[in-house]
Amino acid sequence: MNDKEKMLGLMKFWLFGTFIIIFAAATVYVGTQTGMLILQQPNYWISVVVTAVLCVAWYYVYKWYLDRQK
């Protein structure tokens, strides 16, 4: 395994962790005020999907960046 693969794997780990932390924090913060009703709100699911898309997009941007390096 070369350095680029290690760096890409580490980025994957951190992006997944970031997504889980944001998902959990938003769920707990809003969930303490509304209970399980948060799961019925479309804005909540939109924010979860947007966060996931941004994490995946950042992964591919980073992968592209690593591929362009020497």
C-alpha cells in the first residue's frame, strides 16, 4: 500500500467520522426538543442527505487531488 492509498483511506475514515458526528449531534440536539418527531421532518432528512453528499464529494475531490500529484 503506497502513501496515496493510505492518505485516501485516512480521508475516508475522517469523512465517515465527520458524517456520523454531525448526524448524531443534530439528532440529539433537535431530538431533545421534539423527541422522535424529528424523524418525520423533511428538512432533517434533507440536511442528512446534503451532509452525506458533501462528504462523498469531498472524498472524490481529494482523490482527484492525490491523483494529480507526482
